[in-house]
Amino acid sequence: MAASRINVAGKEELARLAQNENSPDKHFHYRYRAAELACEAAGLMPDNANATARVLCKVGTWLQNRDPKATDHFYKALVRRCGRTEFGREADRLRWFPKLEGKGP
């Protein structure tokens, strides 16, 4: 009978692991990364435009139930940058994100 052996990661394997860690190190980390990228994209869009408001509102829905604190940044950007749009006014009235179904472009 062959002796059992425990596999131990070598230096190269540990280096590869370090290069491919999830960032941020949270469950559903890809939602946080997608939100970061969408925020960058929204930063290139004009203020008080329905399309900008819709992007910020949509991004907020990705994290609002899991991490309201992280989502607050998108809510504030929506109200500050798009306060003259339907979405911005509704968000300000609700003090959170309005529903998107059937609204806007």
C-alpha cells in the first residue's frame, strides 16, 4: 500500500494565486468591480442627462440589498449629478433609488 502524501503549494503556485485574488475580497466581488467600472463610465457622461441617471440608478440596484453603505455613493451621485432628471428627483424624494421598470431611455 502506498503512503499518503499531502500536496503543498509551491512558491510559483502561491505567486499565481496572489496575482489572481478577488478584489475586493467579498462575496459577489464581481458586482463591486462592475459597479466601479460603471461609476467610471458614468463619470464620462453629462450631468442631468437621463442616460447618466439611468446608469447610476441601475448600478445602485446591483449592490443595494447586499451592501447599502457601498451603494450610497451611487445614490448621492444620482441626486447630485442628475437632480433635474425624473430619476434624480424621484431618488431625492424617496431618499433611495427609484424603480426602473418602464421608465426612461
